[in-house]
Amino acid sequence: MLPRVLVVDDNEVNRQLIEWALEGLADVSALPDGVDCCKTIRATRPDVIFLDLMMPGCSGFEVLEQMQAQLPGDISKVVVVTARTDASARDQVAAFGVAGWEDKPLSIERIVSRFEALRPANA
């Protein structure tokens, strides 16, 4: 069985890029915003989560706050993918204890590398 990956990003091109990069390596599902993210995490139990910070409706910061309250064990599966480069955003994200940070534009090699580092050993 392939590891499960959830991609949460309002940019369709970024969602497709991650899906393409992990094709054959993971079972990838995607959401266009963070509104139903925690519900989806509970239902699908992803092994790795790629999360954008800046999204309409419910930002990545709000998703991390919800996860901290409802699903604290899953925050260590999150890789933030963002165009934000400011130190305050990095500090905020680091305080949640996420697994990593990837700057946009995304690199296929870095996405695969992050996935490989986080995928379960038995997958």
C-alpha cells in the first residue's frame, strides 16, 4: 500500500506539481483550501501533509492552530510550502513543530526528498 499524502494549496498548479512529483510513490489527495483540512486528516490519516500558508477562507496558520488543538500528533507530518520569506512567518511555523519548510517556487527534487524523509518505514 502506498503512503498517503495530503496537499492543501489554493494554487492548482502547485497541487498538480506535487501530485506529479509523487506519482507512483504515494496516494495523493488534494484540497484547494484549509476549510475542511482537519476533517480530511481525521478521515484519511495522511502520512505526509504539504500545507500552503496563504490561502483564502482558512490560512495555513489557521490550519496549524486547529491541528494543534485537535490533532497535535499530526503536526510533525506537515511540510509548509509557501512564498512567504519573512522571519516572523518562519518563527510562527517553527513554534508549531512542523517537519519542514519549502519555499515557492517548488522544486520537484525537494518535494520528493521531503516525502522520502517523512514516509513511514514500512511503506
